[in-house]
Amino acid sequence: MRKLPRNSIDYYLLPNKILCSMIGIWPPDEKRSICSKIFAYFRFIFSLVAVFSIFVPGLLVIAVNWGDLNILTGVGCTSMTIAQFLFKIIYLVARRDKSYRLYKELRSLWDSTDDPKERQSYKGFAYWARIYSIVFYSSSTMTVIMFTASAAWDCIVNEHIGNGVNGRHLPIEVWYGTDVTESPNFEIAFVCQFLAALVCSTAICAVDTTCVTIILHVSGQFRLISTWVNNIGIEIRCHSTNYVSDRSGNLSTDLIRCIRHHQRLINVMNDVNDLLTPIIFMQLLTSGMEICLSGFAVMSNDSSADLFKFICYLSLMMTQLFLWCLPGEILVQESQAIGYAVYLHVPWYKLSPIYRRQLLLIILRSQKYCCISAFTFQTLSVHTLTSVFNTATSYFALLRQMQENEVSML
């Protein structure tokens, strides 16, 4: 693979492209051959089969052991995450035309300016989107490895130290309808589940990090408008007579560029909201339950190996929620910052009324900030973290009460 230049959007989208291509959902190239498209479909179907190979047996083990809170929490948290992913991927595939158009618009926005200094406005956000993608995928992979290592450690301890007691279990508790604890079925199931879990983690990271990358890239474009506005203010202060009254209309041209780009971003955000609103709704709806179940699994497990793996899983779920909420907060702040930049950095009091009115339009529109919402009743921001954690705490208290009732009945 050839080395990509740092000023190219492909460099910053590379982690997302790799993850999405691994499961066959990256937007196709117009020059791609039929064989490449067929292979992409194959990867997508293979990924779904791997996901269902964990999801369906996980639901079966919950049904078979209904009423066991340890099984409910230990398996329920992973099943909830997989169910969340299945909704996202099916929804995105159903709206793939909308997703592809948004991807092309994102690439077009990257070329909004050729000035290297102005490009730094949104290259910083693109860089952090790249880092978030790599860190989240690394954390997800480490969690899968931790689940696998925990199961392997229990096997070693119980069989070689525990006087031959059969303590074999798979990394993720499932029920296949038959006993898989005997060799060679156990080894085959163990390896297959480990590989399927890696595919699941890749698929989940591909969808989440790509959606978050879109939000951060659009946030960078709002920062670009603020940069343009700051440059206008500098030009007015340094070359007030020539810049404002020049017949070439420099000031008028720059203001019109800011207004048009702002309106373009507003339209893009409407498309982003239209695409991501159901995904955000499902994410916020289930994140509280994921955190609650994994937190309860941490509190109720006596095995040190199980304790560490569920701590890793709880940390991953909190990282996932933070990964969604922080870009939403950045988007709100950057869309509002345009109005502050106009008012504070542009000496509007030196301008004629026609230019003041144009600046006023920018300020008024920026007061209605752009945001990502979950069906209009919940804005994605850092305040969302508090709401989700409160929900998780309520669910946790309910599970603790159920556990205490079971103990008292015994």
C-alpha cells in the first residue's frame, strides 16, 4: 500500500476504510471490478454469520438459564452490544445510498480551501478522528483477548491445578444444544468463537468509528468558517481602507463565502441527522443497560479472571459512549463559536450597514446551533453521559434488589 500524504483525506479516513473494508461495507469505488464487489458481499455475509454465531447461542443460554442473574448479566451485556450493532448495520445497509452520498459530500468538503494554514482548522479534528478509531479498535481487540485469556486460564487452573475438575468454558457463555466440553469439540468451538469475536469487534468498531468520524469532520468545517471570520477581522484591522472599499469587493466576497459555506454545512448536518438519528437513539437507549449489566457482572463475579474481563468490558462500554458524546459536544461548540468569532474578532462597528447586516445573519444563524439528536428529544453532548449513567445506576439498583430478594428467599 502506497504511503498517503498527510494533506489527503484518505490518510485520515484510512483506519475507517480498513475496518469497513474488512466487513465489506466501505463505499465502492466506481472503477471496482465485479469480482471485487462479489468479494465485498462475501465479507459482509461472512461477518453477519460470525456475529449471529455468537448472538443466537447467547440468547439461547439466557433462555435456558432464565432467572440466573449471573448468566443474565454476563451474557446479556455482550448480547446487548451485538443486538445494538445488528440494528446499526441493517439500518445503514438499508440506507446505503444516503450513506454513500454523505461520504462523497464529506470528501468534497475537504477541498473547501487550498490554504495550508486554513486547512489546519479541520485537519486537527480529522487527526483526532483517526486516533479515536485506532484507540477504540485497540481497546475492543484487547477486550476480546481478555475474554479468551480468562477462559483459557480457568481451563488451565481447573484441569492442571484443580485435581482434574472439568472447568472448561468458552470465552463467551453460549448454548449450542450439545456438550462441547470434550475434546476435540471444545478446542474447535474455542478457536471459532475467538475468531468470531474478533470479527464482531471489528464490525462494531467499523460502524461506530465511521459515524463518529463524520461528525468530527463536519465539526472541523465549522472551525474553518471561524478561521475565515478571524482572517476577515485581521484584514479589516490591518488594511481597513483597501480591504473594505476596494472595487474588487474582497470583503463582500469573503463574507459571501462564509455564508454559503455555513449554509452548506447546515444542509449537510440535516443529512447527517437524518441518517444517524435512529442509530443515536438505539445507542443511548441501550448504553445504560450495557453499562448496568457489565457493572453488575463485575460486582457479582468472584473469579479474578472473570473480574478482569468484565472490568475491561465495562471500560470499553464507557469508552464507546464517550466516543459518541464527545464529538456531539464538539459539534455544538464549533457551530456556536462562529457567532462569537463574528462578534468578537470582526470590527463590525467600522463597516457600512450592508456588511453589518450580513454579519448579523451569520450571528443569528449560529445561535441556532447544529447538533446530533436522538429523535429530537436528546441532544448528543457531554450532558448525555450524565443521563445515561443515571439510567445505568437505576437499572443496577433494580438488579441488586432482585439479587437480595433471591438470597432472602433461600
